[in-house]
Amino acid sequence: MSFEALGLHATIVKAVTEAGYTVPTPVQAQAVPAAIGGRDLLVSSQTGSGKTAAFMLPALHKLVSAEVAPAPARTPAQEAQSARSRGERVRFTAAKPKMLVLTPTRELALQVTTATEKYGSYMRRIRAVSILGGMPYPKQMQLLSKNPEILVATPGRLIDHMESGKIDFSELQILVLDEADRMLDMGFIDDIEKIVEATPATRQTMLFSATLDGVVGNMARRITRDPLVIQIASASNRHENISQRVHFVDDLSHKNRLLDHLLRDESMDQAVVFTATKRDADTIADRLNIAGFAAAALHGDMHQGARNRTLDSLRRGQVRVLVATDVAARGIDVPTITHVVNYDLPKFPEDYVHRIGRTGRAGRNGLAISLVNHAENMNIKRIERFTKQLIPATVVEGFEPKRSAPPARTGARPGGWKPGDGRSAAKPGQRSFSKPGAPREGGYNREGGHNSAPRGPSSGAPRREGSSGGYRGSNPRSADGARRSFGDN
Ligand code: ADP
Ligand code: MG
């Protein structure tokens, strides 16, 4: 199977070949011909399976085929000019994109735009622009005034522009929802409905999601017509190219020493370390830099410019350790990431899957390590239930936990897992991470005091205060679509 055989235009085949793609991935092999044929698509397949090209290649194909159409689209500026010459009063002419890609995060939007530029590098007159929160307004107005064929946007900012009349979807042909489940999780459902409503019913719709069950599935079926459902369940769906491990740790200092050791591993090319909070991402990145690692933080409080620079440095290999929170790291696609370290476990089991998917990209192998306190055993169990895989507990020589891992890793302790616990104990200017061998004092007690008397209900029931309910089986969503968290949010 080749890209030519999928029926793609020669300029696109040339561009993907240059990008080093020789054969289409399974999702591309199924999606591309159907999308060229005009079908709506509902697709679920694992991260790293090449979904961007699965929608962008057929879309570019359609746009390039339409390029020969006699009347090329005029820019809003030109339209305004001719309206003025007819004596009409014109303030602004809206951009009229042919394709819209909605993504949950800014990083993902930029990544899609970059991929589009790569796939369309031999096509003239096709422009793709990102419309994102955090980008200066005048800059966005300038991009829109060029009347780009393709808009890649996060829903919130796009709504702003629609409401102020800057975008007109009456000529939209293709709508893509990338990582639709995540957009719904982030609360974008009303925005998405509003955007879909503003597009012509004749559009082609392609929706990509980790799952097509529940709320996403309902929305997916509402906004598509006779869709082809593509669900790629493969070995890599279970992340078989990614080795997963749990290392039990006694306390924060043990965890930090083990992290340093893991990051010195010779097989480590680049790593992403996940933390529960933005503040921890900063603190740990600082500490790792002092320890001699080329580390950088990435989180939602950073300005877009800084986030982009950090990601560029990561891609160029100048940053070897990225310390990130979940939202910021979503969709990061850097094939040289060999290690993912869960410094803190994610709040939701599905985030675990997204995190480990940052490694093992494009068919390579990866290693995903979770540094876990004994009290968090229960959360590992939930992740195992969600992924339907056991994550082996491993011991690193010289870093053995004082308490051995409970054999079946059951018996979670009440109130043991609370990310963010005790943070305020850290005094300003005083690093909670001390140099190896130096006396440790005054550091914040991340472990939430589980070594002393257990907090929470003394009944021993593994329920947590503040939690919206237990995580149930393999369906992380309740009937009303609310996300079930296993920590307090
Ligand atoms: P997903 O959206 O499914 O997580 P991406 O579209 O981000 O995956 O692609 C993951 C990686 O695989 C990217 O680095 C991309 O360039 C690469 N890739 C995509 N399609 C192919 C292909 N046919 N051959 C080789 N690499 C590919
Ligand atoms: Mg993707």
C-alpha cells in the first residue's frame, strides 16, 4: 500500500515522501480514500497513529482539486475594495475558510498547522493559520484578513472572532474535530455546538476521539451524516511498544533521587516528566537545571511565546527534560522522547494513556515510569483497570523502597493520595529539594503525611473526600457526562 494508491494528488504524495513517510499508517489507509470520496468519518485510534495526515491529506487533496476552479477566492480586502467602489459602506469583510480544524489546545493547533504546511508544501495558494487564545488580537486579525483556506483553532477564541463577525463559515466544506473527547472534557461542548451550527449542513465532517462512547459518541452522531466508523484496535493500542513500570517510593526525597537517577539513564534521549501542578513543574524544572539537566517547564500559566519557544527547544534537542502538566503536554509529538516519568500520577486514568503516548511515537520504543507512593496503590489499580494491563512494579538497585510493595498492590489507604497536599509548607526562597547528602528540612510534605496517622474517614473505606465519586469500571464518564476523578480536583 502506497500513498499514490490512496488516490492522493501528486504534489501531496511528493510532500509526504519528503517527510519520510513511505507507507500509510492503518488509520490513514482507511480514512484517506473514504474522505476523498466525501464520506464523514468517526475515528478512534491511539495517539501517534498518524491521525493528522489521515484528515489533512484528503482535505488538501480536495482543496487542491478545487484550486483549478475558475474564480479564485478574493481576499476580504479585495472584496471590501470592490464593495466600496460600488458605493457600499464596508467596515470589515469576514474571512471565508474552506476548512476548519478544531483542537483542544494551542500546542495541538500549532502542531496541526505545522503538519499542514509540511503536507501542503508543494501546493500554491493554500494557507493554514492558527487562531488561538493567547495570541495577540491584531496579529490574528492580520492572519484572517488574508482569507486563509484552512483555519486551525481552539473553540473559545474562534467563538470570539465569530461573534465579532470576523469569520464567515458559509463556504466551509470540511470540518474536523481533533481530540473531540478532550475538547468535551475541557468544557467546550457549547462552543462546539455553536460553531457547528454556523457551518453549512453540506459540509464534510471528520471527528477524531480516543473513544466514541458516551457523550462524544452522541455528539459525533449528531453532527455527522452516515459516517464511516473507523476504530483501529491494534497491538499498539495497548501501547505494546511502550514498557511501563511502577517504582514505589518512600517519600519525596526518595522520589527526587530516583528521578535524577532515571534521567541519567544512558538510553534516555529526551524525557517528559509530568507533575500535578504548574508550580511543581516550575520547581522541579529549576531543581533539575541546578542538578545539571537541560530542563524546562511547560504549563498553562506560561505565555504562548514562551510555550512555543520551549517546544521548539525540545524539538531541537536543546531541552532534554520537559517538566509539564497534563494540559500543556497534550498532543506533543516529538519522536525523540524516549522516557515519560509520572512524577505525580494523573487525576484521570485516561490521562495516563495520553501521557505515556508522548513516547513511543512513530513506531519507536518508549519507557513510561510512574513514581508512586505506597498510598497511591489504588490509583495504579484504577489505571490498570482502565488500560486492561498490569503495570509491573520494579525496583532499581540502590533505590529500594524501605517498605516493600504490597504483593497484590491492593489495600489503598484512606486519604493517602492528595496532589497538592501540604504545598504551603514550603517557605519562600527555601528549596524543598536539597542537594544529595545535605540535611533536608522545611521541605513541603508532598506525601500528605501518610507515614503518620492516616487522615480521612477512619472506616478504612477507600473513598476520598472531595471526590466526585469513584471511578467505575472502564467507563470514565457518568451518564450525565461529568468526568469522574479519582483525586480531588
Ligand atoms: P496522532 O494524531 O494519531 O497522535 P500524529 O498525526 O501526531 O498522530 O502523528 C504521529 C507521528 O507519526 C508524527 O511524527 C508524524 O509525522 C508521523 N507519521 C504520520 N504518518 C506517518 C507515516 N505514514 N509514516 C511515517 N510517519 C508518520
Ligand atoms: Mg493527533
